[in-house]
Amino acid sequence: MSLFEIAPVFHLLESALLAKLAHLAGFPSPGPDESPPNLPPGMFCPGGSVALLYSLQLARHRLQPDLVRFGASGQPLSVFVSKSGHYGAGKAAAMLGIGTDAVVEVATAHDGSMDPNALRDAMATAVAEGRTPLAVIATAGTTVTCAFDPLNEVADACVEHGAWFHIDGCYGASALFSTDHRHRLAGSHRADSMVWNLHKMMGVTQQCTALLLREPERLDSCFSSGAEYLFQPDKQFGEWDSGDRTYQCGRRVDALKLWLTWKARGDDGFAARIDHAVAMADFARMVIGTSDGAFVPVVDTGFTNVVFLWVPPELRPLDLEYLFSEWSEGRSGAVWDRLHRLAPRIKARMQAEGTALIGYQPIHGVNTFRVLFMNPAVGPDDVDAVLGHIARYGAEEWADLD
Ligand SMILES: Cc1ncc(COP(=O)(O)O)c(C=O)c1O
């Protein structure tokens, strides 16, 4: 991917796919049945982290149009992302010379979604301190709980401050394929940019990342070098060349994998994949909810992630609110400390015995398990098996914990 004349079919195919994805997200773009545009609404790029680099660079360029020529003006900037947002925000800020101190972590609601009031307060504080709100990164599908930030409210805050509105839909944008779940991204049409990893929920081989842009023409002014040996303005089909609109010169044809997968499964197949994943998560939630306190749900966002604890018999029924308040107030007793240390031991046992590989993560200070569903081959038996392993190893390890 660079020059149309060396990859004409791939350029058409990438453009058609981006138009279709943009249409699902509500971005301005030709409909899926129209001809692919020679300026597609975005690009495929190497992963969500790189897509964020592109987006923040475009945001800086919109704020300071002479940035490319003269470099950053030194104006202090702020980038906002929720506490549950991906750690890539800090890396991008570091790499672009914005600085990690410019990244403001916005408080979240209990489910891990960004608190819009906290965002407004954080932006007002930044302005009062003389910083310019450059961008807000809203997450559609946070890594641990799979929370969806309130996109419309984030959009309102961005409009108020003239900030770039980026959606990190790496994980959750695929909900747009499902009639039942696309409401989770209500407001996506108002974003300036959105990244979507098709290699996550849609099972396309790594790497397949679409970056969607409201104003793709900005890519030209931000990234074009006009190298005369390649991008001659008077050559045939030059308007289709993607190589002068991107930071990279040549790119892999990641779109082809999505094209083939989508052709094979169809819109219905893609929707069914999401619906199946949520149905399996619902099944897990049901098993947890009817386990007589052997498991407790910790956070429930109703989508594909199920976050829970296995509870030793002597602690049942477990009062989670009490547990969390003890931790947050620094009064955690020995028993809670043991509980915190239990999940790593259960995981290590599963790993050592080769039964399952389930990650744990602290939520409000306590290690919890998270299962998330993507694979269409996963069924209720797998859920039962995994929960069974956790309960069995949990009982054995709890007895051994000092
Ligand atoms: C919510 C979220 N954002 C960003 C990323 C980073 O994406 P990538 O691994 O494609 O750089 C991930 C992937 O792990 C993610 O889950």
C-alpha cells in the first residue's frame, strides 16, 4: 500500500472497507453501496497505539497549523483519558513531545466508564492552569471491565473547549456490528477520530486496525512530503495514492484479511459473533449469580467481560462494598490481604497444570478474575470448566495461604 499503480485493487478494497466501517460509526462517508472514495475516511495502520499517535498528531496540527514546519510552539497542552483508559495515551504523549505530565487521568464511575462531570472539571482546571485541552480520548470498551465512556457527553465537552475527540474503540467498536449492542457507542458519529481493532473481537489475524477520520483531508497537510519521484501530481490515478497521506511509506495490506473475513461471514456473521460472545458472558454471569456466593460479580457492564471473585466458604456471603471501602480507606485486614493474594496463586496453578490461562487484575485494590468472550467456539461447557478450575484451585490454595 503506497501507490495506486502498484496496488490498485488493494487501494480500492481498503477504501471500500473504511467507507463501510465509517458508515457504521456514523462518520461522514459514502454509503456501503456507493463507489469507494479516492480519499477514504481514514486508513489501516499498525495497531491501536500507532493510530493514537496519528490522531494526536492530527489534533496538534489542527490546533497549530504551522506545527509541521516550525515544530511545537511550547504551548502547554493537556490530553484527557479515563483512569481505565489504555496506557498507550502516556506513551503517545511521550513520543510526540507533549509529555506524560500532560496526560490527565479522569475519574471513572464504579463500572470503569469515564465520569463526564469529572471530565468537565478536569478540563476547566487545565484551562485555569493555562493549559490548552488538546484532546480527549474516550474509550469504547475498556480493557478490564469493558466499560463504554459516555460519548455524547465527551463530545459536548470537546466542543466546549475546541478539543479533538478521539475514540479508542480498539476493543469495543465491534459492538457496532450488532443491532442489540451498537447503542453502547451512541455519539460515535461526533468523534474526530476513532480506532477499531478488527483483530480483537472480530477474530481477524493480527494486525488489522482501522483508523477512521472525520476529516481525512487533514492527513495530507499533516503528513505529505510531496516526494517528486513517487507522487507526481500529473500522473494517472495519483489522487488515489495513499503513501503521501501516511507517516509510513509502504504499508501492509491489512485490509485484505478483513475483506476476506467479511465476505465469508457477511454482516450477519459479524453480528452473530458479537451476540454469541455476549450470550456466553451472560451465561457466565448467570452461573456466578446462582453459585450461592461461591463467586461474586465485581463489576458488570453487561457486555463481553465478566469480572468476579471466587469466595472461600468461610467468607460467604461476601460484602463487597465493605471490602472495597476497607481497601480505599487503607484499613484492609489480613483476610482481605489473603484474598488479594489468592488470584495470582490460582492463576499460577491453572498455568502450571495447563488447564486454563485466565488473567487477574486489581479492581479497587483487590485481585479479581476477568473472563472475556470473543471466540465463537466457546460454549457453556467451557464456562463451567473454567469456573470449576478456579473454585477447585481456589479452595486448595486458600488452605495453604498464610
Ligand atoms: C482499549 C485498548 N486500547 C488500545 C489498545 C492497543 O492496541 P494495539 O495493541 O493494537 O496497539 C488495546 C489493545 O490491547 C486496547 O484493548
